Amino acid sequence: MSKYKNLILNTGLFGLNMVATKLIAFLLVPVYTYYLSTSEFGVTDMAVTVVGLITPVVTLSIADAVVRFIIDDMDRADRYITIGFWMTLIGCLVMTAILPVLDLSIFGGLGQYKPLYAMYFAFSCFFALFSNIARGLNLIIQMTWASILSSLVSAAATWLFIARWSMGATGFFYALCIGNGVGLVFLIGVGRMHRNIHLPRASKDISLLRTMLAYSLPMIPNTIFWWIGNSVNRFFITGMIGIGASGMFAAASKIPNLLNMVSSVFMQAWNLSAFQEFRKKDVSGFFSNVFTLFRAGGALVASLIMLIAYPIAVLLLQKDFLDAWTLIPVLVVAFFFNILAGFYGSVFTSSMKTKQLLVTTALAAATIMIASWLLIPYFGLYGAAIAMMLSNAVMFVSRAVSSRTIIPIQVNWPVFIIEIIVLMVQMLVVMGEVPLYMVWSGVCFALMVMMVAVDMRHVARRMLSMLRGRALRNMQ
């Protein structure tokens, strides 16, 4: 049972991290939507989106390899950290060299902020790298406090630069750079990670780098395709409707992103447990039990968000942004499929079969590009949301099928299908604002609670059966 205890402990620590980081960012949405124009908000969202796209390309996804290899081979942690540091530095230099690309119209005016974007990119890359190093070294508490400090500083700077000094998008970049910089300095100092960084040694590091790249290189197109599946519709929206519409879509996405915020807490802890437990006995049972709990919790949170979508939108979406609130139900279902696909992704990363991960993500990327191109001209922002939902559903199904040859995850399909149907009905009711839609949404939520209770009973029975089996073996 120690693996479950470690998972719960790490989830608690990452939960504290989420409260201080994601929640603070979420609560800043009213500041952004009140003080920034739709165009400025679109530019800031585009900056975050582009960082997500470019980072794995120029850094060769080395940060993902660093954490995975440190966990497997702690004796050579210094070499993995050194390789990660220098590869990330080279990546930042490459990003600086290609900055003129941001002048293209598809980036919606981001080219006006090239120097600030370059600073934000560098701080973001190194903070992500050293956070991954902390995870690999099991410095979860230190990483949590670094994230808390970074978020608090960013929030204070955001209020100062945007709300008080009216610096617009420029203030947004300054706030993120300062926050990430403070968190980075704290993490390196407290974790004493500077002692793990050395000059590269070609004779010894080349072979390690090759091994790390064999793991990380398939993650590059995978991350790009993942980004396409979640963000490429911003470019379709910008090109077909305008940067203002992209800003409205981004603002509407903030509320459904609550589901991602909650799931990301667990997924960070889960990925560590998946890496550590993959080669141990009964890994299929462990994955199956955890997936059932994760799926049930995700469905319940998704249903709850749809139930309270309008009150939250009134509170957080200011001025013209409120008009986009009916997008929330579709985006909630899209994010639900996304988090399920993310869980199945851990099967491929823990087994180091990242090439198979790439195939499933590519299918999702192709789906959203085709669906966005077909649907946005006719349905506008609703078309973009539906395209995202279809893409994430394709990714989840393809991963669920292809992962069975690695780790067979047992799923109570009748209950799961009913949960999907309930979510889809609730989505249509809320999105269409049918008469008494809040009442009908409440009925759907009550049904979801019942389905989750069935899931919990199923897991409890499996856990009791496992404990009885162990007790009998110990008695023999």
C-alpha cells in the first residue's frame, strides 16, 4: 500500500502548489479581462501558446528526459542535470535567433513584443527545467514553495503593472518574467542545484545524450501535436474571425480549465508514481484502480463546472467577454477527454514507448485541424470548441486501444458510457440555454454523483480483494 500512500502524499503537495499557482492565475482573469482589451488579451494568450509550441522544439524536450532518467539512475543525476542545463541554454539562443518569425500576421501582433517575449521564454524554460530536476531528485516540497513564491510575485506584479500602471500586454510580460525569475532563484538556491551543473564532457556525455534523446525526440512531435490539439484553433480563429474573437475564446477557456487545474495536481504526482512502479508487480491493478478514481473524479468536477458555469462567468468574465460563456459546456467536455488521454499517456512515458504516444497525438492533431477548418466558417467559436472536443475524444480512444498491449487497464465500460452520456446531455442543455436549464443541469449532476458512487464501490471491492489476497499469502 506504500505506493498509494506516496501517491496521496505527492498529490497533497502538488495540490498546495496548484492552489498557489493555478488558482492565483485563475483569479487574475478578472484583472486581465477588465484592464486589457480583447486584442491585448489575445496577444498575451498567443504568447503563452507559442511558448508551449516552441519550447519542446528548440530544447529537444530535454527537460522531460531529465526527470525520467534521474528517477531511473540517481547515481548519474549530475550528468543528466548538466546535459539538461546546456541543452536548454542552447535552445534559448536558438529561440533568440528566430524571433523575426513572430512578425508574421498569424501571431496576431506578438512581434511588437519580441524582446519581452524572449525574456519570458528563457525564464519559462529554465524554471520548467529546474522544476523537473526537483521532481527527479524528490525535492517536491522545495519545488512547491518555489512555485508558490513565483505565483505570488507574478500576481503582485500583474496588479501593479496592469491595474495600477496601465501597462497592458507589456506589463503582462514583465510580471511573468519577474515571477519566474524569483521562483527560479529560490529553487536553485534552496535545492542547491547549482552544485549539480558542470562543464559538459564530450567523452562521457555524448552517449548519455544519445540515450536521453532516444526518449525525448519522439516527445517533440508529440508535444507539438498535443499543442496543435489544444491550441491550433487559436490560429484558425485569429485568421478566420480575428484576434478579438481569439481573446474571447481564450477567456471562455479559463473556466473549463478548472478541470485541467484539478487534474494537473494529480497527474504530476501520478507520473512520478507511474515511473517508480512500472517495473513492479501488479502494475495493471495499480493503474486500473487509479484510473477509475481519476475518471470518476474528473467526470464529477466536469459536471459541477457546467452546473455553476454561468455564475462563475458573471463573476470572472467582464464586459464583452461574458458573451462567450455558452462555449464553456463544450470546452468542459473537451477538457474531460483531454485529461483522460493524459492519464493513458502515462502508460507510454513510464514504459519509455514514446513513439506510440506520438501516433495517438498525431491523430488528434489531424482531427482538430480538419474539424476547425470545416466548422469555424459555419459555427464560429462554437465550431472551434466542437473541433477541440472531437480531437480530444479521438486521442483518448486511440490511446485506450493502443495501450492495452503495454498495461491492460480494466474499465467499467457500462458506467463510463453512462457518465459520458450524462455529460453530453448536460452540455447540450446548458449550451442551448433551454428553459429551466439550471434545473436540468442539476438533475444531470445528481445522476453523475450516483454514477461516481458506483465507481467508488467498484474500486473499494477490488482493493479489499487485493488486501485479502495479501493477508492469505502472509499467513501461508
